[in-house]
Amino acid sequence: MKPLYFLYFFIYYAYKVTESGLAIAIQIARGSRGDKGILIKYHTSLKKGWRVVMLFNLISMTPGSMSIDINEENDTILVHLLNRSDRDNFLAVTGKIERLLYKAF
């Protein structure tokens, strides 16, 4: 079943990257300077170090968010979001990506 989860993970992630890329492009076209950013801590339940690093990189590849640091225990990622209002959506989408990442790998 892992190949099916991997395929679903890939399609879902590609869709979310495209969706957020378009949203950021529209914001830029409207003249946003990105001065409403926020730093948040994302607590992960992933245990293996390489999975946490993979999630760290997946977050950074998504437009509008940038991973900054992973704590010593590998359970918290510091993330900069371009917009404060995107916090709840970011947490929901990243939670789903994390679950799919766990199932696919």
C-alpha cells in the first residue's frame, strides 16, 4: 500500500504547492510587501530524523512559508509564514502532509 500513499502524497503536495504559488503571485501582483509575516513553531510527531528533515524541506519548498530551524529533540520546526492569516491553514495542510509522509515512507 505504500506506493498508493506515495502517489497520493505526491499529488496532494503538488496541488498544494501550485495552489499556494498562485495565491502568492496574486498577492505580489496586488502590491503586497509581505510585511504581515509571523514566526510559528510547528510541533511534529515524526520520530525519525530524516523524516523531520524531509518535512522541513517540504515546508520550505511551499510558497509563503520558510522553515528556519529544527530544535535539538527533532520535534519542533520554526517556520516563517508570509501572512499571519495563513496560520490555521498552514497547520492543517502541514499536518496532512506530515501524516501522508509517515504513511508513504
